[in-house]
Amino acid sequence: MKRIYAVTGLLVLLVSATCQAISLRLDSDIDILVLDGHKMSGSLLKGADSLELDRGQHQLLFRVHDTSANAPPFTSGPMIVTFSADARTVAVRLPALTHPHERIAFEKGLTFTMVDERGNEIASRRDRLALTNSADAEQAMLRYNRTAQAASVPGFALRAPAAPSSEMNVDFAWQEAADLPSLQRWFQRFDAATRLRFLSWMKTLRAS
């Protein structure tokens, strides 16, 4: 019973924090691989049109998958962007990627921008990452942030790699099985970043 109260309290705190958060709008052509040093699970992002971020510095590793009807499919190499923002909403603005020369210029010059809800550009640092296997993205970013690179954030290299499980029957193994479906439905109502923070807090709670 005490743990149920603790979980309820955590959710209340998460909702309160979300009200003060920055909303990162998700473009359907952008595949986020790592956020702030942590690998992003496809199940956490499924169906989400935004991520709620705490105010402060953030770092994204992402690919772009362009499937424009009038051009062959295009997948970019992994790109890094580091930024800080106090805006309500931030987004990655992509250039036109229809023609081959636009795609070449995009990959060579990293010609995307970070913008706020008014369309104003947000200062950012950008770089590329040599990555052959997306499964190694978290470790690759850990190594990247340990060196003085264009978009590195040493603070993210201090965090131990953690990819929280999205399987609620594991994280709520202490809960009655009959209650799991309702807990899962409640959990899925939250945005991906809130789910990520909740699972991290749950691991701490279970260890206590």
C-alpha cells in the first residue's frame, strides 16, 4: 500500500513538472536515437507528437528519414544538436530535402535549425556522429561527450548508460496482476519523456 501511495505521489510530481517543461515537437521525418545521453526506446516514442523536457541544456542524436512522394527515400547519417531554451516549444526545422543537391548540402552543412514556438532560431551547436549500428548509439554518445567535440556535453558523459524497460509488468512486478492493465493504460497517457522519468524514479523506489 505504501508503494501505491509513493507511485501516486511520483505521478503527481511528474504532472506538476510537466506543466513547467519545454515541449520538443517531434517531426515524423526525425528519428531520435539518444536524448541527453540516454537511448530513446521506440515504444516510449510510439504515438507521441512531442517530448516534455526540463528547462536547461539538452542534446539530441537523430537521423532524418525523408520519404517525399516526388523523390527517392533518403536517410541521413546521425546528427547531433545541443541547445538550451526557455521557450514553451522547441523544434528541429529541416530544410527542403527533395532534390539530391539539397540532401548533399544538408548532410555536409548540417543545415537544420532549432526554433521556438514563434519560429525564432535558438542558438545551437551541431555535429555529426560516425555510427554504423544504431544499437550502439548510447555508447557512441557516451564516448563523444567525453571528448572536446563541437556539440559535446561533458555532463552527459557522467551518467551511467540506462535504457529503462517499457515493460510495465516488469517495473510493476510488485503490484497485483489484476491491476496491471489499468496501470499500463494510465502510464500510456503520459508523453514519452514523462514515462522515461517515471521509470527511472521507479527503479530508485524499488531499490529503496
